[in-house]
Amino acid sequence: MNVKGEYVVRILYLLFISAIITSCIAKRSLVPPVTKGNLENKSLSDLDPNDSINVEIDLEHEYEQDVEIRYKVQDNDGNYYSIENDKNSISRIEAFVDSQWIVIEDWDLIEKEKSNCTPHDYTLILDMSGSMKKNEELISNEAVSFIDYKNETDEIAIIKYATTPILVSGFSKDSKLLIDSLLHKNDTTIGGFTKTDLAYLLYNDDLKANSVNPNQSVILFSDLSGSWDEKFDSLALANKRQDIQTHKVVYFPDEQQNTFFFRFIYSKDNIKRVFEPKYGKVFRVEDYKNIGASLRRIIDQNCTFNKIIFHRPENATKYRIYSQINGREFIDEINSTIPISEESQALSDSSFTYGNDTVKVGQPILLNVYFDTGSDSLLAESNEEIERVFEILTEYPNMKIEIRGHTDNRGSLEYNTDLSERRATAVLNSLIEKGIDESRLSSKGYGYSQPIATNETPEGRAKNRRTEFVVIEK
């Protein structure tokens, strides 16, 4: 056997061994939990104590006088939970006004349903490449059920694609016209290799600007290879910044992921990118006959939610909702979209809330941290205050602070300066351990050079022995 032939044999042997190893791998799914299409609307009383749930809030509408916040409670399967009869699950609503959080005492809760949903524009992108072409009729019939299910005020546009995308229909409310176009418009470019990003570009270039309804969603139906497209992901993320959601319905049966080809081509990270995007929902279907249920579920998710309505405080810059559901506390925050006055903006830029106090940049803030006499080891009673500082630094990700240590005048200047420096550094290190970037923190020991009270009395010396922080930059 010549060298070339021996090389080919070795390659084939390695592939054979890889296939055996793959077949021996436990059939553990690499696909993270993902929403199925056949879901339900439930009440909080249906929750089991072990159920995992998520709370999502979005700003539905914001006016000079009123605020409408979309409030959703869903489990990991995507089931929606009404709180109409469980209003007490929302424990508090706050607005951030003039650098402090104020409680909204008077608010209303209503439940939105499909019958009174805000008009929506949907762009349906259907993959017809490769093996998908063989099932074009079945896929199209499932899409018909989505068209039939839409609200009368909704408009739908349709794109089919493979190597080259084609515009089947622009935005239209006319269900009959949409269905006729979907079932009868074909093109010789359908089939061949997948070019998902080109289909999305067709939406961006020819459809997005023609949308007439206030809300837009793009829905991609494809198999795993069509859903794994970095250019598509980039386009979808860019559109999310314009409040356009992009959802995926991915055809991916269980048996496919246990094949040699699947494990050879797709890593766990690649699979995660397909099924956990940062711009919308993903529905996994294992049978073509489940496509329609997933498509219809997207309409339900857009139209079925709780809505919180309250009077908007003047100069509010953000809102916060506290929920107590199934034994867990959820705190969700959303920014206002209405500009505030220049005077209030200046105040907001130069001040912030710490505990119950409004504090300005550059103003020293006393820290309730404790040390043994002559020691720089933080006592356990300090943990609560360290957590408060951590929370304010998390709330303001650009904030930079200086931690300052001070002593009374007993002992030498050198001793007290060193002790105050070590104590300030101990606070700094505890914040770094909690995850705050070191570049945002500095520390300095002032010894007894900056007293705030007399050193002639025990009470005055106690006040001078302190640790504080100052915001250098907000």
C-alpha cells in the first residue's frame, strides 16, 4: 500500500473509532430546556412549590400623566400565569424621582387578552432549503394556522428562503390573500443551501420601514443549521435595540442530537447560542405538525399579560416592581422614556440615594462597619453595610468611590495613619471579593488629621473613629 492509501485508511479508522465513542456517550441532551408550542394560561394557585418561574416587565406605554407596564409571570415551559386574582403578589411599586425612590401607593392591575391586544406586525421567515423543501406543503399548512389565528388588526408579511430569499407577501391584514400567496407562490431559488441572514436583510430592507402597527416581531422557522447563523444573530440584536423582537421556531427532533454528525459538528456552546438567544423566544418542535402551535403561541405571548397602570410622578426616570411569588422575591426595574427637566437632570447627575438619604457626589457617607480595638479585621456585624455599598455600586455601574479611614488622637500619628489605611483597605478588599472591579475603588487612611468632633471626651473620640466612603464619580 502506498503512503497516500495508508493515510486514507488511518483517517477512516479514526472516524470509525470516533463514531463508536459517540454511540457510547450517554444520551444526555445537549439542548437546554426550551419552550414547547402547546402551552396553557394558568393562575398562581396552579403553581407547585417546586416550580421555577420568571417575571418579565416591559414598558407598554408611558405618557406625561400615566404609565402602563406589561407584567408577565411564566414558568420555564412558557406557560403564562395570571395574577388578576392575586394582586397581593405585587408587594411594592416605586418610581425614581430626584435621586430617590418613592412608593407608588395607588395603582391598578388589568389582564390583557388576545381579544383586546394591541395591533402587531409579524414577519414570518420560512426556511425552504435542503430537506425542508421536501416538506414545504406541510410547513406551509402549519403557517396557514398561524395566519388564521391572528387578530383582525394584525398584519403579516411572509418570506421564503434558501440560497436566495423571496418575498411571498408584504404586510397585509387580508388572511385569504396571505394564504393564497403562501400556498401558490414558489420560486426556482428555493432549495439548496441555507442563507438565513439574507432573508433577515430582506426584511430589514423591504419590510421594516413599511410596518404600520406600533409593535413588530420577526419569526424564523428553520432547522438547527438554519438557526445557527452569527450574521442573523447580529441583525436580530440590532433590531432588539429598536424594540423589535425576533423569535425562533426550531425543528430539531430528539434522535437527531444523538447522531455522530450532530456531536461532531455542534458543540454545547453552539447549541446554547441557538436555543438561548438574547433577542427573543425560542420554540423547539420535534415534529412538523407542531409548528403551527408554536407560531400561534407567539401571538398569545404578545397578547396575554397583566398590565400595571399608575399615575406618573413628574421627573420619574425609572420604575421598580417588587413581587412575592411562590416563596421567592423578584425585583424588576425598567427605565423611563420621557426626558426630565434640565434642573432635575442636574440633580440626578450629582446625587443618589443611599439607604433613606439623598447624598451628593463628594459628600462623605458614614459606614456602619466595625473592628476590634487596634485591628483591621472586619467584624461580622459589618456584613450588612458592606452589602449596601455593593448594591449601590451595582446600581450605578460607572460609580467610583474612595474609602476613607479615620481614628481618634490616642497614639502616634504614624500608628493611627497606618491603622486607618489598613481598615479602609479591608473594606475595599471585601467589595472586590463580592465582584466589584478594583479600578472603581480606592482607599486612604487619614489617621486623626480630619476629626469631626472633639477628642477631649469619650463620645467625641468615638465619633472620630470612623470609616466612610465618598463618591468620586457617578
